[in-house]
Amino acid sequence: MSTIEETMREEPETTSTAAAPVAGVVHLAVGDDGIAELRLGAADEHVVTLTRERLESLEAALQRLATTPNLRGVLVTGPGPGMFCAGADIRLIQDITEVAAGEAAAVRGRTMFQRLQQLPVPVVAAIEGPCLGGGLELALCCDLRLASDHKGTQIGLPEVKLGILPGFGGTQNLSRLVGLPTALDLILNGKLLRGKQAKKLGVVDRLVPAARLGAFARRELDRLVAAGHKAPPRRLRGMARWLSTTPLRRLVVRKADRALQQGQARFYPAPRAALHCCVQAFTLPPEQGFAAEARALGELIVSPVSKGLTHLFFLTERSKRLGKLDGARDLDRALVVGGGVMGAGIAGLFATKGLRVRLCDLDLAALARAKARLQKDLTKQLKRRRLERHDAQAIQDRLAVATDWGALQHTDLWLEAVVEDLALKQKLMQDAIARGLPPDAVLATNTSSLPVTDMAAGLPHPERVVGLHFFNPPEKMPLVEVIRGDETSDAAVATACRLAVRLGKFPVVTTDAPGFLVNRCLSPYLNEAARLLLEGTAPEAVDAAMLEFGMPMGPCRLLDEVGFDVASKVSDVMQAAFPDRMVPCELFAAMAAAKAFGQKSGGGLYGANGTGSGPGRAVLATLRRQRGTPPRTASRIEIVQRLVYPLIDEAYRCLDDGVVEAEQDLDLGLVMGIGFPPFTGGITRHAHGVGLATVVATLDELTRTLGTRFQPSDGLRRRALGGRATENPAT
Ligand SMILES: NC(=O)c1ccc[n+]([C@@H]2O[C@H](COP(=O)([O-])OP(=O)(O)OC[C@H]3O[C@@H](n4cnc5c(N)ncnc54)[C@H](O)[C@@H]3O)[C@@H](O)[C@H]2O)c1
């Protein structure tokens, strides 16, 4: 076969097959039989994104195809097994700051992809691995899409997660292909599909075994070539057609619109814009529909929400890179001691992600609950067809539960999640070593407030003791604080980070300081919420103000979930560390004394199931009476300022004290740890948006009227004076 091997750079056209394919660009080869193969990258490229360079090379390749004589068919493939195209290079999205530039980029991309559609010969896409965003929009311009059943195959348009919409024709082409209800479900939620689901929903035409994807794709292409025509466009049928093209469409639109008004969805404009565009796929002529989509992309791409979400995307990538630090080891056999709320969740997560785990507790009932909890989770996943039955069984088999630890010589991770008691944790670590835990096994603690360094003191090899602070519930919460004790080695930190990434979490490394990052920042926030209650503001008003700000849950409801017993303990630890600034509000101790803990005790500020008033209201009323001051309701703005500005100050204090290394850690840690609104891009971006000088001036005013607990730190003051902050001046 003589080929045109093309890197689509400025290199002269070559007819040689000898040159090694270059990374970063597409490769086009046209055989003597007139069949062209368009590879989206070089074989050794593990991730293919649509960078500027790749888009330019694609544009050149498509122009070349349009003028290739005797062309009979085109096969579009990824660079090799397990990768098609993961979508646009996010840096391109980040760099666009003008609406017109965003719109022009969309027009250019879509026009380019349409060239594929306009070729007079059949075009078949062979999809394996990620086929996302622009990658799918490209595939949608092919006549036929074949997806491999490879487990890495993921197909979808997740653009809304970056605050934008599919702008290379995706809203129009997908809606027309699969109908409005399915397109809305996929685009508005940024859903990713496995090959099988994509076939079921009609996003791809065939599902084929991974090993035979190439051969199948070629056979389908040959079939179309032999028939001498392109594949006829698929027509919508049945309900999909009714709900897309008739007045019944209103029902679909109303339902989607209602969902977009609720909860946190209202802070995100992209799904609303995408909804309009998808509808326009059926109400406007194609060119107008494409133009409207490009305009919408231009507007969204420059929005603060999109900039915040892209910033966050880079932070998640940065966090994932912690999983590749030098000296990291893979861990496979874990022993988890303590099977309560946290231990059971952590052990189940380990088993789900492929570790063999033994969960030990003194209490048989706790162990039975742990098994049942995992079973419930797996059953749910089976019902949603996210898991095959044999995989669910394998996960269950990997979780053993027992009251005794058994032999430890093959254990490479020992983790404790027993009650928050330093002496007990120390003793258990000593026991582990005495019972033959190998010297290179990691000893980890899930403590939320105790010093990791103290736990390691006196142990042989204290360098392998590390904090792995999961959040509740560990199966769902995305953050893990990896705590470096005074003696913890880089290798132990690296190994803990690698484990966190394997578990699908985002690690943030912190020093062994009281409250680490998240609980320390939460402390002034929750304290102030409690103080507002004592002054007379209703829990509902405090929670509503913070929901309006964008938090996923108000602080009063959060206190009920965490439990006032835990909040009271943590606030004592924080007071011991920062006696001047973190004096706990008396509400914590009073609620704990009245056993109005919250959800776990049948109700706290809210009722047992989170609705209505709980027994804690009586405690609150007594404390208010004792204060003897007339009740006062704070405004929404006052609530937000009193809760959020001290949070900003505390975050910067953590940076200045060296608890974390960089502002990025504050942004990621608080979005993933307490749900600080993701659309802000994180707490420091939010603070810069408000203006640090405004934050400081407001805190000064609050100090004057309400007390020294609001006094801003020197670091924050310095930053406010000097523009942008320097990274961690303490280190
Ligand atoms: N609950 C949370 O929200 C949360 C969040 C992050 C971290 N943590 C931390 O995780 C740890 C556990 O918290 P939890 O909420 O799961 O507590 P929990 O009370 O629900 O569970 C503790 C379990 O430890 C068991 N246990 C006690 N002594 C034991 C021993 N000697 N050997 C084996 N098992 C023993 C108990 O029977 C109980 O089942 C604590 O250090 C806590 O600070 C808790």
C-alpha cells in the first residue's frame, strides 16, 4: 500500500511510510484502494486532546481529503487502543476572553468537522476509549459510529462541567440523532456513556468487541463503499420523534427547565443555554441552529462561572498528579481497624477499587452493618447497570470482616478509624507492629483532629505513619487530606496520595496542624453560625442565606449531620490550639449536654429526618433567654459576610502557617471538603473577586462592632495592600 503519511505540519507532502508518526497532530494515510485512514494522534499518545496544533493539522487533513482523487472512504480512529479523543484542550477554553473570539472558535471548529460530513464518500468512526466533547462532535459528523466494548470507552458531551456547551455542532447534531429527551439528558448533565449504553441510546450505531474493532470498522466501511453511497441519515422514530418534533416537546422542555431552576443548578447558566440550543435543533434551519450554538458558546466561555470551573479543572489535574510522585508504592492488602461510620465506608471503598481488605471491629453488629452497607451500595449500582453481577460479587469477596486482625505479614496498609482517642490509637499502632506488620507497610490514621506526630512517637519506623483523612461519607466525599507528621517520609506521603487517587479522590497534602485544613477553616464558620442563632436569627434563615450564596448545605443542617457531640469535641481542640480566636460558641456544649446531637440522636436543630424543628430549639431558646438581649435577625448579607469572610481569613492563615503549600490547595480543598461553591473557582478566587481590600475592611468593621474574633490576619492585610498574594511566605 502506498500511503501519504502526513503530519499536517508545514512539512512538504511526503509519500513515505517510514517517518515515525509525530505526536500532537493527526495522521492521514490514503491507500491505493482509495480508503483513507485518519488517525487522531500518534500511537504512543495516551491522551489525545484537540490542541491548537492538532486542530490545525486536522483542518489541513480534511482539506487534503476533499481534494484527494479517487477517494472511496474514510476511517477515523484514535491513535491506538483505549483512546479516541478526550475533547478540547482546556487551555484553549481558558485563554478565550472575548465573546467574539469564542464564537469564532466555535464556527471554525464546526465548519471543520462539517467538512468530514460533506465528503462525498462514506466516513466511519472506530471509537475506543474516551470520545468526549469535541471528540464526540467529530464522530457525530461521521456516517457511522462503531464503539468498542473496551471498559475505558466513555462517550459524552461533558462541556457543561466547564460552564460551556458543545459548540462544534454537538447540541444540534446529537439532538437530531437521538431526539430531544436523550440529548438533553446527556448534554445538560454532562453524562458519560459506556459503549453499550451509547449503542442503546443510539449515539453509536454498533457495539463491537474490543479486539475486533478495527476489522469491524473496515468491514462496515467496505460495505458502504461497495454499496456506493454514504450511510443514510438515521430518522427519529416513535416517542423520540414525538417528543422532539411535535407540540409534545413542550413537556420535555418544561421538565428540563424545572430541574434547572432547582438547588445549585440555578448557579450554572450553561445547561440552560444548552437547553435552548437543543430545542433550536428542531425549530431552526440547520445553519441558524449552528450559528445560535456558536453565539451561546461565545457568551458562556467568557463567563466567570466557566472561568471558575476551568480553574477548578486544572486544580483537579494538579491533585491527580500527586498520585505520581517519586517513591509512591501501590498498596493492595489493607487492614482497617474500626468499622463504624468511617471505617465501614473506607473499607467498602477499598474493596470497590480493587484492594483486598480486612475490616476489624470489636463489635460484631458494626461488622454486619459494614457488609450490609457495601451490599446496599452494590445493589444500587447493579440496578442502575453501572456494574456487572460478577464484578459486584468480586467486590464483596474482597471485603472480609472479623473481630481479630489475623496475620499481618502480608498487609501493606494498616489504617485505623476507631473512636477519636489518642491513647487508643497509639496502642493499636503499637499492637500492629508487635503483631508483625512488615516494616515497610504504611500505618495510617483517619483522625479528624489528633496529631499524627504524637501517634507515631516511639514507634519503630515512624516515617511510615501518615494521616489519611477521609470525609463523611467516604464513598462519596471527593477530598482526602494526606497529613504529613513531623517524621512522615516523602515516600509515605507519595504512597498515600497514590492510594487516594486510585480511590478516585483528590488528595491535598497538609501539615500536622490542628484541624488540618478543612476542619480548621470550618471552625470559625460553624462557630459564627451558632452565634447568629443565639442572637436571634432562625436556623432556617442562616441556612437559606448560605444556600443562596451557593453552598450545598446550610451550616445548621451541617451541624445536625456532623453531630453536636463531634462539633463540640472539635471546637475544644481548635480552642486549645487558637485560644484567642476560636472560643467555641456555648451552643455546642449545650446541645451536646442535652443529647440533641442531630440526625444520629433523633434530631438537633432540625427534626430527626431533617425536617421541622428538633429538640435543639428548646436548648437554643434557653440560651437566648439567658443572654437577656432582645432577639435580632441578621440580614442575608450580614450572614454571608460573618460566615464567609472569616473563612477566607482562616484559609489564608493556613497558607501562611504552612498547613498547605499553595492557594490552589485552599481552592481545591474547600470546594471538595466543604462544598465551597465550585462556580467561584475556589475560595481565593472568590476572595479576589470580592476584593481583598473589601474583605479586610468588612472584617475590621465586624471587629469593631462584634469583637476581635473577626480581626483579619497580617497576611490577609498585606495581600489586600499589595494586590495578589505571594504563595506561602512562611515556607
Ligand atoms: N464521623 C465523621 O464524620 C468523621 C469524619 C472524618 C474522620 N473521622 C474520624 O474517624 C474516626 C472514626 O470515626 P467514626 O465516626 O467512624 O466513629 P464511630 O464511633 O462510628 O466508629 C468507631 C468504631 O471503632 C470501633 N472500635 C473502638 N475501639 C476499637 C478497637 N479497639 N478495635 C476495633 N474497633 C474498635 C467501635 O466499635 C466503632 O464501631 C475518628 O478518629 C474520627 O475522628 C470521623
